[in-house]
Amino acid sequence: MKKKIDTIHAPKAIGPYSQGIAHTSSKTLYISGQIPVDPVTGGIPESIEEQTERCLQNIKAILEEAGTSMDNVMKTTVYLTSMEDFVRMNGVYARFFKEPFPARVTVEVSRLPKNVDVEIDAIAIF
């Protein structure tokens, strides 16, 4: 009923959580918040555009490990340390999804792990 999803193509969890958890009977995948850490180098890009892209690449890798894709993302939450970055984040975000776009919440937060500027989580079906 509950299956852990792990991939080497996204950063390892840095705490007591899983990259993703699939609820097999409802075919729902819950993806933990992804920060812009490169899973190979451990590096963090500087610009909000590069950080957003890395977060979404990490989400895409977890989706693929679960046998699904960005097309099946139902909802995301975007956490930004500054709403001043919203337009630039949104430009990158839009390249990863097509209509009908997932439902989304975007909030400004005071701080994120490793002092990154963006974190994104997702709920998908498979």
C-alpha cells in the first residue's frame, strides 16, 4: 500500500523522510520538497532560474523512478525566499508543464534548507 521511491538522480534525503512515497492502491505519489541540489556534484546553482530548473529536474527524476511523468503532476507547492523572484521562477516552471497545468500554491518563506531560494514539492498520479 505504501512504497518508498528513491533514485540516484535526485538528492538523497537529508533527514528522516523519503524522496517520494507512492500509495499503491490510490496510485498517488507524494514527492518531498526538492531543493536545487545537484545529485551528482552536490552543488547548488546561484540564479533563481537555475535553482528552479534543478528543483524540477529532481522532481522529474523521482517521477520517472515511480514510472510516471511531469504530465501526471496534479499539484505543486513552491516555496520562495522572496516573491521578487516569482516571475523568473514562473518562467522556468512553465517550461516543465503543459495544459492543463497542475494546481499550485506559491508562498514566501523566511528561510529554506541550505539557504537556497526555492523549494518545490509535488503530488502526482501513476
